[in-house]
Amino acid sequence: MSGPAGPDLSAAVLRGLEAQRARLRERIAAGERRAGWKIALNDPRVQQALGISAPVIGHLTSATVLPAGGSHSLAGATRPAIEPEVAVHIGEDGEVAGLGAALEVIDVDMPFEDLVAVMAGNVFHRAAVLGPVAAGATELAGRTARMTREAGEAVIDVAEAALAPREVVGLVSGYLEAVGERLHAGDVIIAGSLVPAAPLAGSERVELEINGLGSVALDVRSA
């Protein structure tokens, strides 16, 4: 997949970023710890419908990043779905220090049409689980992902489906700089879904394995 030339800094996106920053600061003040960021709305069809030229971002905190192999309840969810993703781990100098596998649970609980509200709500984020870091891995060429769940198995050409890790870092950095923030060493960026979000309807185990980058699993509970 070819990456975006840069962030979309239109007025609506900037309002959404400012609302996100305010929410993140409230959460940190309440005791949550910053964990990183997420690429969202990376489907070109969704971008076209919303009138944006690039994916947007959301944030991750200790409240929603689950232990590897953990579980997550869908209680109260409206339209939950699972997304297989590449995790980009940030090093001391803001570079790509390693890659890994990640799963994100989203909940499409509001209309897509109001971009500012969607971004203020952290772009449908509900939970994420991260696999181990493949330290020193920086490229996606030749990598295949395999997502396994009760409905079957999907095999994904990662380089074709994902933004290049350096593009991910540049995109997130551009958005953060626009609101006076920056990447920190130790941040992780989950880099956007490799496939259209897969609806979740009940209890099941979802596993994602990316060759050379390890695997991650999540037990989803219906309640």
C-alpha cells in the first residue's frame, strides 16, 4: 500500500485533534498512563466519504491496552469489531525500533459523518492487545499475516495491506506536531487495520500471527 504524502490538517481534523488532546490529558490526570497512538480510518473509501486525504489518529492508554493473551468483554458495545494490525514501536530517537502484531477492538457507536465527534471519541477505540516486539525489525516486505477466529482463517499480504512503518511514524508525528505534542521513546503505534473491520457477535478467541513478527491472541467475551 502506498502511504499518504502527509497528515490531513484541515479545519475539521484539527478540531478533532484538539478534542482528543484534551481527553487524553484528562485521562492522564485521572491516573491512566500514556501508551501510544493508533492509525484510524485508513480505508481510502472511508476517507473519500469523509472528505479527508489521509488516515487520522487516536490515542492508547494503560486503561485500554490489555495484557497479551488477555480477554475483553463486549458488554455495552453497539457495533463491535476486531482489527488485525502491525504495531510500530518507537525508539529513543523517534525511529522505528521494532515491530509486532496487534489486535484492536473497536465499537462503531456513532455515525461516521461527524468527523470531529468521531475523533473526539477516539475513533471508535475500545481495546488493544500487543504481541512481543521483534526488535530491529523495520520492514514489511515479504511478510504474511494469518488471522484465525471461529469464522475461519484469513491470510493477508502485510506489505500490500499496511502503511510502511516509516510512513506511520511520519504521519503520527505530523499530527502530533500540529497540536504541540510529539512521539516519545517507548510509544507504540498500532498502524491501522490490515483488512476491513471484522464484526464481533459473541465469545471467541482471535489470534494473529505475522511471520517474523510473532503472534498475539485475544479472548473476546460476549458479556
